[in-house]
Amino acid sequence: MRHGSREDVGGDRPTRHDTDESEPDSAWSPGLVVIAAGVLALAVCVTNFALGEVGAGIAAAIICLMAFGAGLDWIGMDRRRIRQADRDWLASHPAR
């Protein structure tokens, strides 16, 4: 019997943040891309207000706030999904 090998542990278990296993960085990338679009919209908003284009600045501000909200919500949903998968795995694999 080998000890300390990661191959011995169930491979279907989701990664945990309190262990040395790391979650892939791509899990949050869609939410971060949407937040980056919000930052770009904020830059467009500030530029439009500086140029005196109030209507375009307000439209960019609305898009900025919606993108920030959607991106943060996306990241939050991913975190909840990961935590629920971890809870489900722990419930189906009780301690001995």
C-alpha cells in the first residue's frame, strides 16, 4: 500500500482551496472578461464626459455598471457552484 500518492485519491473530487491543489485559472475568466469590458466602458465614459458628449458618457456609464454587475455575479455564481460541488462530494464520500 502506497501512501502520499495523489493517484490513490479519488480523481473525481473537485479541488479545494484549503489544500495544496490549485483550481485552474480559467474558471473565472468569463467573469473577469466581462469586468474588463466594464473597465473599458468606464474609460469611454470618462473620455466622453471630458469631451462634452454627455449623452454618450451616460450610455457608457450605464454599460459600465451593467458589465461590473454581470461580471461580479458571474464570479459569484462560479464560486457557489464550486462550493456546492465540494459539499456534494463530501456528502457522497463520508469519513471512515
